[in-house]
Amino acid sequence: MNDKEVAHLREWIGREEQACELLTPTLVERFEATLGRQLTRIADEAPVAIHWCLHQPAVAPDGLGRDGHPARGGFLPPVPLPRRMWAGGELSFLAPLRVGDEVTRISRIADVAHKQGRTGELVFVTVEHEVRSGGLLAIRERQDIVYRAMETGASTPVPATAEPHPADHSEQVEATTTLLFRYSALTFNGHRIHYDLDYARDEEGYAGLVVHGPLQATLLLHLALRVKGATPARFAYRGVAPLILGRAFSVNAVKTPEGFDLWTAGEDGITRMRGVAQFPAAD
């Protein structure tokens, strides 16, 4: 990409959109059924991270790109690089969402940055969200989206590094195509890497179907909540390698003075996503 193309993409900085949706008991029921025993709820509050199932754009088939995402150039800038990934983000939980609330999300493009990476050029788009419910600001969120060129040759490699210390808490998650299908349906996510094996392998160069980044982040959040018995004030996460669908993967936590260091790992023990959960200091 040349400087003129990058400057055009940066014209999207400051663009905003707003969406409202009712948080229904049916959505909560389906979210709970999808996560199963990995889900933990605090009484009278909607499940943590269910907001990722709200406000998803409903686009007709002729408005989709080849990858299954909505075609670019609306709210998100028209980045010409073909591969799009939810790379990470950060959330601050300020007030709970409650079932039956009308939830409003105000989104803003905060930055567009062009970089040269180890595998080629990258474009990072930073989106900031405010999630409001019941007249209160409930969640502040930063979402990091990365666009990159298609890999050539072999499938995307996984860095051969494992966590150097054992987990204080570790749970196994059965990784099935049903889990990926249900989460894609909950989030109205049409990205084909999560359900179309031929596309994921032959077009985007993965070794198999890819487990969603926000699904992994949701499982990390619920592990922290389950162990601590409270929702963290802050949760940050970053994908470090694709998690390819297999028989199982693990969700792990190590205690820290502020809360937990968290990570997901494949059957090989190699880390796929890292996270940090921080809780308010005790009175």
C-alpha cells in the first residue's frame, strides 16, 4: 500500500455509529447453552461478554465479501488486504447488563495504522465502544482489528513456545464444530474460517477451522469470574497464534496481586491467547 492509500483509510478516523438492541431472555438461554459448564453468572446480572452477541450488522448476501464478513467501506475502512482478524482488545466493566435492558453501543474508529510485519504489510484498525444500559455506562471497550495479506505456501505456523509455569487453575474445553457453529450463530459472524474447512485451509492458509478470538476471550473471562466470584474491573487480551479446532484446548489462570494472568493453549500446550484480569483493591 502506498502513502495515498493509507491516507485515504485514515479518513475513517473519528467515524461513529450507534446501535440499540434488547438483551432478551432467549439470547441469554442460548448463550448459556453454548458455553455450558464454562459459564458462570452473578445473580440478577446478564452473563459477562454477552454484549459481543449484540449489535451485529445484519447484511444481505449480496452485501457480503468473499470471506463472509460484510463488505468493507461502511463503518470500517475499505482496507484492501484480504485477511481480517480480531487481534485483541481491552474492556472496563463499570456496571452490569441486565436481562430485559435495551442496550446501546456507540462505536468510533479511533485509529488506522499501516505497519510492515514479519509476514508482510499489516493494517491495524482500532475501534472504541461505549456500551450503555439502563441509563448507565456499563462497558468501555477497545477492539483491535488487523488486516493482512494472504499467506503463500504452507499453512500459518504456530510459534513453538509454551507457558513456562503451571496454572493455578486450568479447565479443558471440548472443541467441536458444534461449539464453533453455535458461537458464530450467536454473534451473527459469517467469517468462513470458523465453519468452512476448505475455505479456511485453501484460501486463508490455516491448518483447519479457527476457534473465534472473542470465544476464547469469553472463556478466559468466565474462568476469572468463577475463581474470584466477581467480574473484573479490567480485562485485556491478545491473540498470539491461531487456535485450530482439535479435540480439546485448555483455559488457564495464574494468580497475581491484581487478579489473574490468563491464557488459552492447544493440546500441544502452546499459548494461543493471553489475557489479564484485574479486580478492584479490597477495602
